[in-house]
Amino acid sequence: MRIDQIIAEAQEPIFSFEFFPPKSDAGERVLGLALESLRQLNPAFVSVTYGAGGSARGRTLELTKWIKQELGIEAMAHLSCVGSTREELTAVLDDMQQAGIENILALRGDPPRGETGWKPEPGGLSYSTELAALISAGYDACIGGACFPEVHPEAPDLAHDLRFLKDKVDNGVSFLITQLFFDNDLYFRFVDEARAAGIEVPILPGVMPITDLRQIKTITGMCESTIPPALLEALEWRSHDPDAVLQLGVSYATLQCAELLARGAPGIHFYTLNRSHATRAILSALRLLAPWVTREVVRTADVDQPAAPAVTTAA
């Protein structure tokens, strides 16, 4: 089923998970346990990241097929421009179509390890907008795209970033997933600016529960996301105790997601890092709390005030 259709027909916020193809037998076992555990939570879909070059592409396709066909969960394959010619990308898309994969996240991709700047493959594509256009022109697939509440690291400012994002949507992207962030005001300001720029597709917030301080510093350094000073200070204070860091990270993510949903986000996309414990705890708590229901009750009771528009509804 197409993810844009899943979002449009959902009666409640949707929840989804991101995984990456494992590189070892031990990694496969960890991933298998995580998938089996999270399957019980009935995610709307699962996405699988994409490695440029070599066998990583094949692992993405095989894992996506397995999730969809064997586990019975809707799956989305990532696809990037890195290291591929147009013909090679077309071949990958042909394989995805033959495998029955209906959902693709179209990405430019990061420079290969060891390279500092982006440059397209000779005969390849330069931008995710071009990849989205390639997919929409030749394939009956639902196309997702990435967006950046703190502005893409290579964009000079938000206005330029939003113009590029609008072009991406105009080329066939029907929903967006944000880069990870830890300050919800960044998300809601970004959504407001996107709507003002004419971008009407659903924007799913991407959330990564903090489970390891060194790891999250590395990840945010790579993607140039910021950790609020108060949160970082609290994590640093607990740095001698990994369990305390984990507990704070899970608590913070639960509160972050609850506020996002109470204020109208259409769902949450969890960056799981192939582990299930933190995500399972957060999602279980959210479903018990149901902050989106509280929001609707408050709106219904406030009959003398006009209802504030939900800023992240499906177009």
C-alpha cells in the first residue's frame, strides 16, 4: 500500500521505523529480533536505508522485500544518487518494481566515506529532485523525500532550502520525513514556513531516542543537528552511567513525541539504529497516553474559540 494513502486514510497518527541492512551475521540476528519485537506494535511502515555501491544495494532490496513479503509490514526502500549512473538507478528501480515495492525514499545521498564534498557520478544525477523526477516519470511508486528543520547543511538559508523542497514535491514527492531534531519548535516553525511556501504534503517528524552519548554526538555532528544545551548538559552529567543516559534519552523522546502529536504532527518516524528496546518503550507509552486524543478533547471543549488548523495534515 502506498504510504501517502496510508497517511491520508489514517484515523490516528501513524508510527514508522527506520532500519539499515546489517553487515554481519551478528547484525542480522540483532535486526531480526528488533523487527520481530516491533512488528507487534503494528507500524504503518518500515523504511530501509541504502548504501551506495557494492552489495549494500542488494541488501537494501532483499531486506525490504523480506519485511514486506514475509513479515507483512509495508516497507519503503531508500534510494540515493551516490555512485550510480542513470542507467544503474533505472536498473535498481526495475528490480524494486518487480519485487512489488511501492514506496521509495528519494535521496541525493551523502558523499562516500573519505570524501568531503559532493560530486555526482559521471552519467549520474546531481540532486534528489532529479531522482524523484526519474521515478515519477517511469514508475508507479509513492515517492518520499527528506527535509531539514534546521536547514540543509549545504543550503545558504531557509528560503533557498524551501524553494528546493518545493521543486522536489513538484517532481513527485508526496510526503516528507524530517532529519532528526530535539527541539519541537524547530519542527513546527519549519512546517509553518513550508506551508507558506506552498508545500502541502504531509511532513512526518523524525525522532531518534538517545541511547548512547558518544553515538548521538557523532550522529548529530555528521548531520549538523543540534542538541539543546540543557539536554546536552543533563546527558554530560550522566556520562559516567550509560544506563542513566539511556533512561534520560528514552524519557526525553517520549515527552518530545507526546508534544509533537498533541500539537498536530501526523505521526512519528523513529530512527531505531536497528534496536528495539527504546523505541518499543516510547511507542507503548504513547499509545497508552494517546496525546492526540487529549488534543481533540480540548478542541471540542473550547467551543467559544475557533479551532486552530492542524499544521501537518495530509494534502
